Amino acid sequence: MLSTKVALAARVDACKTQPQGTYGIKLREEIQERFGKIQAPGQSKLTKILPKPMDKPAKKRGGQKHRSQNAKYEMTM
């Protein structure tokens, strides 16, 4: 950020389009304002509450192999 503003100021200086230096003063104010925002203490981040998980059983493909595996591990009384 700083290097781009300095490069712009150097180009304006080389062209001698603004001999009073008003553009350079404007760039310096922009840089100081931005550095002031960067150096200011930030706000603490709020912890976001996660939504309740959806407790749906996973969908599985059917078939004889899957049915036999379910039968193998099913609860009995």
C-alpha cells in the first residue's frame, strides 16, 4: 500500500503537474488514515453458536449384502 502511494507521488512529482504539492499531501493523509485504522485495536470476535446437528441415519445403498449386514448387527430382544 505504501509503495504504491509513493510510486504515484513520484510520478506526479516527475511530471510536475502539481507544483504546490496538493496531491502529495492528499496521499500522505490517506496513508496516515489507513495506518491509523490498521494500528487500532480490533474488536473481539463473537463466537458463533453452531446449529443443532441433524440426527438422520445415513442413507445406504440397498441389496442383499447390506440386508445381511443389518441382520447380523441388529438388536434382538
